[in-house]
Amino acid sequence: GAVVSQHPSRVICKSGTSVKIECRSLDFQATTMFWYRQFPKQSLMLMATSNEGSKATYEQGVEKDKFLINHASLTLSTLTVTSAHPEDSSFYICSASGPKGYTFGSGTRLTVV
Amino acid sequence: AQSVTQLGSHVSVSEGALVLLRCNYSSSVPPYLFWYVQYPNQGLQLLLKYTTGATLVKGINGFEAEFKKSETSFHLTKPSAHMSDAAEYFCAVSEGTSYGKLTFGQGTILTVHP
């Protein structure tokens, strides 16, 4: 139980385009979803916290207009990287807060060329 | 504010040797502490967590950690390393709740050599 499915696992996009990453909680309701970013050989940095039906709360220094987060249902949250640039290349991981604590997605490797 | 410091970005042990990964935290309220393992290009898997109660916490794959409030530490140990333990390990803290936002340490890469 407590599985979070994150897609895509890898994506390569051209600079200037937008990319959407999905996280679905398969067998539980995730009232809160956390989105993290991880640079190579570095730790996870929290980008934003989203609660179902509410606007996301972004951490200091994270551009809300660039990283759009939607949490429209208790089982789905999306992160859209808008007008992506090479410096947005990173590993993005979601984490859902549920009855068994935190469950992490498997991550998305974004490469912007 | 909460923070986590992992001492040693790289730890190397021989197969069968003791594994010790160090974690110190800072929290203004009673902390909830976690250890996660990450394999390359994958998400995080929970090894163990401390919420309340017994300070020695046993986790999966033979790992355990002890919460020491006086030392603000939560070191991770395993008596005998296995090759499959090679991965990156993260210590994390959540303030006052097991469902709030996590703050992660910098990570420790564990290498196990034959």
C-alpha cells in the first residue's frame, strides 16, 4: 500500500517549451503533496507544498510563475515547468503525505537542451 | 527553523563491516526524524523513522538508528554491510509532526567494497 506513481521518469525538452510532471497516489488520498528538486550529487530541496483544492505554498526563491503546481484532486498533483531553460535541468521528486506518512514518487529526470 | 547536518558526504566500508552514518539535527520543537535511501535515478525509500517513544528505532534491511536528544543526533547503523547497501542515504527532520514538510541533510554516499 501507499504507492505514488510519478511520470514521466525521464524527459528531454527544447529550451522554451513547457513540461508537465504528474504524481498520482494510487491507493490512498494525498491531502498534501510536496515537490522537491535535486541537483546532481546534492540533497533534496523543497520547492513547494500543495494541499488539495488550494494554491500551492512556494519556498523562498522558487518562482511560482515558472513552476506551476496544481493539486486539483486527492490523488493527482502536477508540476509544470514553463518556458524551460537548461538551468532547469534537474531531478524532480514528489512526495505525498498520507496515512502511512510520506510516500515518494520515483522521480523525473528533466533535461532541457 | 529546522536543519539537518550529515557528517561525511562519503563513507566507505568493507562488506561485513559496521556501517555508521552520522546525522545531527536542529529543531525548535520535538522532532520527527527519518532516514531514507536513494538508489541512482530513483525516488526515496524510507528506512526508518522516529516519532515518539522508544529511542532505538529498527528499520528495514537490518538498519537501526538511535535518537539522542542530549546530543541532537540520529545516527544510522547496520552491524554488517552488504554490497546491496551501496546507495545514498538522507537524514531528514520534520518539526512537530510526521506529516509536515521535510528538511533533508546533504546526503551520504555509502560505498561497500568486497
